[in-house]
Amino acid sequence: MYSYTDFDERFVRARIDEFRGQVARRLDGSLTEDEFKPLRLMNGLYLQLHAYMLRVAIPYGTLNARQMRQLAYIADRWDKGYGHFTTRQNIQFNWPKLHDVPAMLDALADVHMHAIQTSGNCIRNVTAGHFAGATPDEVEDPRITAELIRQWSTDHPEFAYLPRKFKVAVTGSDKDRAVLRFHDIGLRLRKVADEIGYEVVIGGGMGRTPMIGKTVRDFLPKKDLLAYLEAILRTYNLSGRRDNKYKARIKILVHETGLEELKARIDENFAQQKRVLPDVAPDVVARIAGDFLDPVFKTDPVQQLTFSPALQAFIDTNVTPHKRADHVSVTISTKATGATPGDVTSGQLLVLGDLAERFGYDELRISHEQNVILPHVHRNDLPAVYEKLQLAGLATANVGLISDIIACPGMDYCALATARSIPIAQQIGETFADLDAQHDIGPLKIKISGCINACGHHHVGHIGILGLDRAGVESYQLTLGGDGTEEATIGTRTGPGFAYDEVVPAVERLIKAYLALRHGPEETFLAAYRRLGIAPFRAALYEVRDAAA
């Protein structure tokens, strides 16, 4: 796990001191809100519907027990006793007072955390697969690359004011756990012969114009990574639209310019960058890699344990194979029945920190699906981990099932939202609360966004739900067949939208149709949809409603 150097410490503290002065000038009226806005955004501070919101970076989703406990302290000391994990692997505090924010940033810096580049038109927090370093199918731990990019991109003077925000993701295997093709840049580690390099994907994104990223380099040597990233960013910075923020993302540049023409521009810039930028030095990569070495794993013989039905159900859904046969990765759902997806109380944060310290080699991960992972747990410790999760209300055995919903904050918090997301997620969770029924339905990803910006990733939901404002009334569009994995697919809209109170019955009709149409319990919802197409599901959605009308 990366820890601050002396430079990092000086840089972050200087930024906090600078922002403390800016906050003071805002509070005494020397700065207007318009003048203050770009300054606060540089420090992860948003103004939401009811209060400020501070977004804290968790680079590539990795943190330790001390950091998790500090987040609990911040939640209690300056917020309302909880934090909200996001689809960018970050955490948000929704209720800080402006005058307290510099103190919150100081508390973060005490444990090597910050809020830099979690907002604004810059390179945002770099994400990675949440089982990085633990899964058996990786070419290499992608966090090494993500940390290299973090160091290169932090406060990069040329890329601090891009046409729009810019998101980068890295995955270490053919299995995409980072939604790679829906990022501005996606990097997939590959091994060709004896050389490790990258497949480079550009131009992915969601929002009002969802697009699947396109491969611009099949194989880029590791030594060329930073020069090639500079070339992409420079090309985008010079050519990206600045006259219309809705068309300012690199995906629009790819679409309007064409991949081959844009690739030629990138290659021209790359040739220039290669003349002025040195190769990525192996000793630099080795030094970073030294911060991501495996822990000293326990080697106790695996006991032949008899699990309770509840623990076995938890293992079936929430436990993932590890690269070591005597260990597993444990995913901790934040989606208990009736819960707000991604919300975790300060007490639960403390429990998570304790579990990491006692059973997880002092390491935790945040996933883009708003869950928390203990990446390294010895199999013998599963009963003890489960017992403590039960006591904390964190043992819901629903990872990957219908109630493991991604949802943005929606109109409950967000100033951009046009509809509610959280209540819809809660109602679906309550409707399908029976875990036996959820296991019978099988793997199914529902994703909900409260506006066209798609922070809830609805475009890649097996069932996607998008809330919109139609003449002052909430209307929810449903999409089917989306997929954020290596088989990237944008969901297809089913037809006219549904009123707020029609959404859950509509989802129930979809599930009923799927159960009737599937080829046995082994066929997942997504597989059945791909086999059958949209027609039978659309009929189930609208024929009932039309008949009632």
C-alpha cells in the first residue's frame, strides 16, 4: 500500500493551508460564491442541495485500518455519523460546515489521505479492479500502474483545466472489474511473450451520450506509458470541445474526429513526447511495486469446518477465490434491506477497520459497486469475520444479486438530480428482501441514476433505471441488457417511462417474465435477455400497464 513521501506530506499540507485562507475569505465575504467555486472544487468540495459535500479520494480503492478509523472519526466529528462510498471508489461526507472543512482535510492528511482532484476538470482519482493483487487471473497488480499515474497526474500544470473531467481505470486481467471501456482512458495489462504492457482504450463514457471505449493501442510497452498518456491528454486538451460542456468529453472527440484520425494525432504527439520525456524507469516502477508486495500470509492448514446455512449462503455470494488456495476475498455489502446503497455508519467503519487489522492484513478495498472488500482472508477466519459482520449489520448475503443495487444520491442530495434514486433502490431491496428468492433469481445487476449524468451507471445495468423530470413529474426510463464487464454493452431502452410508483411493479414484471422464460436456474437474467432479445420483456412491461389503462 502506498504511503506518503516527505514531498507528499509537504504538498498536501501546503494545499490545505492555501485552502484554509480561501475558506476564510469566503466566510468574511471577500470571495463571492462564483469566485470561490473553482477553488473549492480543486479541493473536493461541492455545494449540494442542502449542504456542502466533501469527496475524499481513495486511490484505486485501497485503504488501511487506521485510515478507515479516521473516516469514522471525521463522520462523527464533523458530519452526521456516516459516509457514502461512491462508484469512483471514493467516500463522500454530505453534511460538513464550510468552516470545518480545513480541519477535516488536516485530519485526512494525518492518515495520508486527501480530497485533491476528486472534482473539477482534471484527471480524477484513478480506479482499479477491487480484487487487485488478490485474484489468480492477473498479469500484474494494476495498482502499481494506477499509483504511477496518480503521481504523474497530481497537480499536472498542463491538465488542471481540461475541457471536462477525465477518468482513468486500470485492470490487471482479461476479466474487467473496473468498467474499463466506459472511461476516458482504460488500461488493460497484457503479457505478450515475456513483455508486460497495456491495451489502451479511449473514448468511453456514460452520461447523456453513452459510448463504449475503442482500442487505440493493442500493446503499449510499459516504458512508454507516461509519454503516451501525455500524448492522449495533450491531443484532447487542444482539440476537445470547450464551447459546449455536454460535448467536451474525449468520447465526443473520438466520435466526431474518427478513431484513425485521432490516433494519428495522438501518435504525432507521442513522437514529440518521446523526444522530451524519458522512458518510465524500471527502478521507479520497482520502487512503487515495493509498496504493493503481498503480506506475509498465514500458512495454517485449512480446517474442515461445517458452516451454518446462513454462513454458507454468505460464502456462496460474498466470497471470491483468492490466488492462494488457503485464502479468499470477502465482499461486504452495504445494501442491507432498506439501506441506502453505499452508506456506512461510523460504527460500521470502525468494525471494518478492526476486521482489516485482525483478519485482513490491514488492507481494505472499496469497489465501484459501492461495497467494501477484505481482499485477503484466511479460510479458517471466515466464521469469525462473518460473526462480527452480523453484529454490525454488514453480513447481507446479496453480492451480485437483485438487491445489490448501485444508486446515486439522486434528489435526496444532489443539486443536479432530476429524480429520486435512493427510495427506488430501497423499495426494490425491500420487495426482494427474501434471500432465498434472490438466490433463485441469480446474478442480476440493477443500477439507478437520478439524472442523465449517469453516476449510478444505469447504462451498464442488466436492468438500468434513469430518473428524469417530465414537466415537473418524475419519470423513470428502463433499459435492459447493459454490461460493464469485458463484454461491454450499453443497455437498450424499453420504451416510455414509468411514474415513481410504477417502477417497482415494473421490475417485478421483468423478474416474473425472466423466471418463466429462462432455461433453468443456471441461465442468468443477462444470458436470457441476450438469447431472447428485448421483445418478451417489453411485452411483460407494457402489456400489463396498457391493459390496466
